[in-house]
Amino acid sequence: MTMTLKARLGAALGFLSLLSVVIGLLGLYGMKKTNEGLETVYKDRTVALEQVSRVDRLLVLNRLALSEALRKPIDTSIKVNSDLIDKNAAEITKTWGEFMATYLTPEEKRLADRFSTDRARMIDEGLRPAVAALREGRIELAGELEAKFQSLIPAASESIDALRKLQVDEARKEYEQSSARYDSLRNTVVITITLGAVIAALVGFFLVRNIYRQLGGEPEYAAQIVRSIAAGDLTVTVATRHGDHDSLLFAMQTMQQNLAKTVSEIRQSTDTIATASSQIAAGNLDLSSRTEEQASSLEETASSMEELTSTVKQNADNARQANQLAVSASDVAIKGGAVVSQVVDTMSSINDSSKKIVEIISVIDSIAFQTNILALNAAVEAARAGEQGRGFAVVATEVRNLAQRSAGAAKEIKTLIDDSVEKVDVGSKLVGQAGATMDEIVASVRRVTDVMGEITAAGQEQTSGIEQVNQAISQMDQVTQQNASLVEEAAAAAQSLQDQAGNLAKLVSVFKLDGMHAAVGVPLKAISLPTRAAMPIAAAIGNAPAINVKPFKRVANGSDATRGEWNEF
């Protein structure tokens, strides 16, 4: 299936749009993954690193506060530093609880548990007892506890440093994974863009080549050819590629050649019309001479009428004798008419019987056809039923009824045929009587024939003379009327042809033809003839009523119609 130009352009644009959507989706996917990586680094690493650093810083502050209280063992310093240690301890507990509530890897969980154990030992065995001793004023015991506290700090610091280092390591891993995803996505996008550009270039190349092949050349060249043809210049040459038989330019070349041929034929037709106009003028002159011949025909008519006078008198005498013989022949004809009437009645009766025979035969034919169908259906029903042949009994009953109807119709046919034979015999006798009567008529007719011979001879002369007169008068009248009408109509037709030829010449003069199709136009001369008010031939033909011809419709015969009703039982 060949795709249309619209479909091809739509497919190319759709492919480029799809490629843009794919590249955009890949970019969005990369941005999403980058955003997820940054969110993971911030929530799981940066925030956790800040919490661990805060805990470490607060531990250092508690260590310094305890040292400061021992260095200045006065009530004011002890109170301030003790309260600061309690505050920092509470802050450490809160911050550490927030850290433990976040998602922790198995390694983070192990280090966090170890720090919790070291911190609890450090507080329970060193920091809290030392602060309690300071508040009680036992400075020496506080110093000993402070030394133990200092000995427990490295273990807790080691755990917190391990947690800090683990957060940095995890953040580095997230960065490396993000970089790897970026490289993979970048390579995919670059390959997609490169492949899309190559495919788009190939699609564009083949699309442009296909469009150029369908056009057959540059669109501007095709437009120039169309403008030249529209301006009437049919001498323009349409250049097409070798082997091009289906492009737009090839179709335009074919159109230009056909137009040139058509215009050339139209010009030749105008010359033919001019010649026909001249012939019509000659015909008008010929009609004038016919009119002069009508005068001599009228003179001959006068002499023929004189000869008819004597012939008519002789026919009158013969007619009287023929009248007497006709009376005698009339009686004989009456007898023959009566016999013939009886024959007609007898034949009419035979005809009626024949019609009934035809009807009965038609019924028998219909019954025979139905019997055949019923027998067929009975066989089908019996075959379907197998052992349970209930339907066969119903069909068999219908067959018997139709057989009885056929027998009755056959009896009626036999009776009617016998009656027709008897009537035919009677008709034969009557025909014999009619024959005898007709013999008498023949004898009388012979006598009448002798008399009518003379009448016939005279009648022939009269007929010949009358026919000559009638023909002459009729011919003179028809010829005179036809001549007058023809002269007027021919003049109108000649003028109409002249006008149409002029219009055609003007229309065709717009086109320019090369030497192969050019034709020299024949100048038209005006034909001036005296005319009376008459309807031109063209107008008479145009005003003639249209004749509606109905197609013949074939009617199916009675037998086919009857069988059509029994197509299905």
C-alpha cells in the first residue's frame, strides 16, 4: 500500500516528535535519579553526620566542663558546670535518639550500638558519679572519678569517629553511584540523539527524494508550466526525466499534448462549419428554382381536370346496372351470413371449451408440480426422521389428495374433449351448407364482376387522373411550403453557424500551438438572404417536446410464476 504525501510527512514529524519525547524522558529520568541521590545524601548522610558531630562536640564540652569544675572547686563554678553537664547530657540523649530513629545500615547499627554501650558506661561509671561528688563537695573523689571518666572517653570517641567516617564513606559511595548513573545516562542520551539524527537525516533524504520523484522536477518549474498553459500557451515544452511515466510533470505533459490536439481539432471544426455555411447558401438558391417549377405543375393540373368530366358520366351509367345486380347478390349474401353466424357461434363454443381445457391443464400442471415438491419433501423428511417418520405420513397424505385432484381434472378434460368433438362435427356440416350457399354467391358475383369490369376500367382512369391531380396539387403545396420554410430556416441556421464559428474562432485564438498542431483558419463571409419571420431550425429543435421512452419489461409466464410460489414447502 502506497502512503500519501501527507501520511509520509506526518510519519516523519511523528518520529521526530517521538524521538524528542524519548530524549526528554531520559533527561527527566536522569534528573529524578540525581534528585533521589541528593535526597539520600542529605537525609541519610548529611543530617546523620551533623547529628554525630553534635554528639561528639557535646561530649567534648562535658569533658571540659568537668575539668573546669575540678580546677576551680568553688560552689559557683561547680553549680554552673554541673548544670551545663546535665544540659549537654540531655541534648546528647535527644540528638542520639533522633539519629537512632533514622534508617541505619547494618554497619551503622553495629557502631551505634557500640557507642551507646560505651556512652552508658562512661556516664554511669565516670561522669554522673563525678558530678554527684562535686555537688557533695568531695573534691578528691570527684578527681578520681574524673580520671576514670577520661579513661572511658577514648572508647566512645573511637565509636563516634567510626560513625562519622562511615557517613563520609557512604556519601562517597552515593556520589560514585550517581556519577556512574550520570555516565550511563549521558552515553544513552548521546547514542539516542546520534541515532535519531542519523535516522531523521535518512528519513528526510528519502522523503525529499520521493517527493521530488512524484513531482518530476522543481515545484517552481511545475508552477511555471501551469501558468503558461493557463495563459493559453500550448507551445511550452514540458521536460521530464527519462523513464518518468507517473509524475506530476508527466501528467502535465500529457495534459498539454491533449489540449493542443483538442484545440487543433476545434480549429479544424470551425473551418468545416464555414464550408457548411457556404453549402447552405447554395441550397437556398436551389430552393428558389424549385419554386418556379411549381407554376408549370399548376398548368398541367387544369388539363387533367377536363378529362375527368367525361369519365365520371360513363361511370354513372355503369353504376346503375351494378346496383341491380348488387340487390340480387345481397339476398344470397344474407343466407351465407346466417350460415356463417352459426359457424361462428359453434366455433365460439369450441373456443370456450378450449379455454376450460387450458385452465384444467394448468391446474393439473400445478398439482403435478406440487406433488413433485411434496414427494421430494417427504423423502427429505423421511431421511431426517430416520425411524421416527411422523412427518412422512403428513406429506404422504398431501400427495394422495393432490393425486385425487389430478384424477378429477383428467375426467373433466375427457368430457370436454368429447363435447368438443361433437360440436366440431356439427360445425363441419354447417360449413358444408355455407359452402353451397357461397357457390350461389360466387355465380352472382361473376355476373357482377362483368359489369364491374367496365366500372373498374373507368374507375382506373378516374383514379389515375385524380391521383395525378392530387399529387400535383399536394406536391405543389408541400414544395411551396417547404421551400419557404427551408429558405427561412436555412438562413437562420447559416447565421447561427456563422456566429458560432466566430465565437469558436475567438475562443480558440487564445491558445498558441506549435507547427505540428497549427491550422489555418478560413475567413467567414456573411450570408445575406431575404427572410420572413420564421422559427430557426435550432430553435425548433430546442423547443421540440422530449420523448420519454419506457424500457420494455419482460413479464414472467404463468408456469414460472406458479413455480415461484412453491420454492419452499
